[in-house]
Amino acid sequence: MTGHHRRATKAGRQGRSLIVSIVLNLGFGVAELVFGLIANSLVLVADSLHDFGDSVALGLSYAGLRLSQRRPNRRRTFGYRKVRILTAFLNAVILIGLTVLVVRAAVLRIISPEPVRSPILITMAIVGLLVNGLAVLLLRRDRHSLNIRAAMWHLMEDFLGWIAVLVGGIVIRFTGWYVVDPILSLAVSAFVLFGAWSVFRESASILIDSTPKDIDFDQVRDYIIGFDDHITGLHDLHIWTLGEGERALMAHLVVPDRELSGYYPMLARLECALGEEFTIDHVTLELECDKCKSGNNVCLE
């Protein structure tokens, strides 16, 4: 199976998983709103809005997945690889915003608790655990994907939230302590904010073309300089992420003045070595002779 075919197969599987997750969240969001109004439960009504927000976020993930499969063109020569990173970034922003709203609602409910019909609360919590648990399992296989991981955090937030609702509903049923529910919601929100911030920070780093966090810039530089005796200098070294799992490197190598074709074997070996040592797929190397290297004066001649 070719690399392109494997990527297409994986993208197809991720797309199907996202569609199922969108349908589950949207359908359950409608059910939450209806039963939340019946039970006079602010928690269910608020969470129904949260599920609608999750559906939008998952929809963004699906759109990003489809766009990332488009081929490069004259205007977008690198294709749409980073669209998936952008949707992961937007998902993280949405999740942080929604969680802040949940925290605000929880604080208000601590100040002024409101009674709810706990049997409906418990029943919806059990159904919510099943729905969100299924959606998480569908996406778990592709959790290495930043885009999918951002979508999973939306679902994990709901899954953990339903555990809190279930526990809170049981406690309320037998004690009448309505304040338990918003307190548990605050604990879940803290966990979710931690995960969302992680996705936000990583996706933002990729969007501004930072060196991948698992690559030591100085180590790569030293490796290239020491790779062959003909390499006497190195400048304009850039390492960045094109898309998920795709790294790029660009550099100017300073070499002795000789026929260009004589350096081809060395360049081929270096390109392969960078792929094996640092998992860098897209390598662009420019040769400059030591007597005519550009440095900062290339435009002053």
C-alpha cells in the first residue's frame, strides 16, 4: 500500500468517525434541551448548548480534514495541510470559551442553588455517558492527530461532565444538596482547560512555523555541519511543520568551489539521513561556494 493510499484510507476513517460523532452530539443536544426544560434543569439546558457547540467544533474538524486532502495549486503551493492545524486551534479556542461560560454558570449556581428533578438528571447522565463514550472510542484510534485530539477533548469534557452530573444527581436525589453539582463542574472544567490549553499552545506554535518541539535545533545544525568534510558552513537553517506528521527543513550549505554535480551524492545521503535521524520529510538544501556565499550581502553586488 502506498503512502498516499494509506493517508487517504486514514483520512476516510477519521472522516466517518467525525460524522458519527457529529450526529450523536447534535441529536443528544436536542434531547438535552427538551428534557432540561421538562426537568427545570439549568445544567441540562446549559449542556445542550454546549453539545451544539461541540457539534460545530466537530464540524470544523471534519471540514479541516476534507480541505487538507486537496492537492496543491499555483496559489497554495503547499496545499491545505495546515487547515487541520487551524481547525484544531479554533476548536481549542471554542472549548476554552465554552468552559469559561460553564465555570461562570457553576459559580452562580453555588451562590444560588436551584432545585431540579433528579430522576431525569440521572437518566440523562447515563445516556450522555453512553453517547459521549461511544464518540470518544470512535476517535481514539486517531488520537495522534492534533485535529482529532482537539475534537476528542470536546467529547472528553462532556464525558467527564456527565460523570459529574450523574454523581451530583444521585447525591441530590438522596440528600437535596444542590450545590454538589456546580462544585463538580468546576473540577471537570479545570481538567478540560488544561487539555484545551495544551492543544491551543501546540497548534499556535505550528501555525507560526516554530521548530517542532521534539526537535533540537542546535542538534540538527551540528549534525549537518559534521555530516561531511565538504560542508564548511551553514546558515539560513529553518525547521518547521508543514502539516500533521510532515516536517520541512531549509538551509544554505557552504562548500568549496567545485563542479555542482560532484556534491549530488553527499546531498542525497544528507537528505536521507535527516529523514532517518529527525523524521524530516521535506528537505531543501542550497549550495554556496565559500568564496561566493551570500550571507547578508547578496543584494549589494
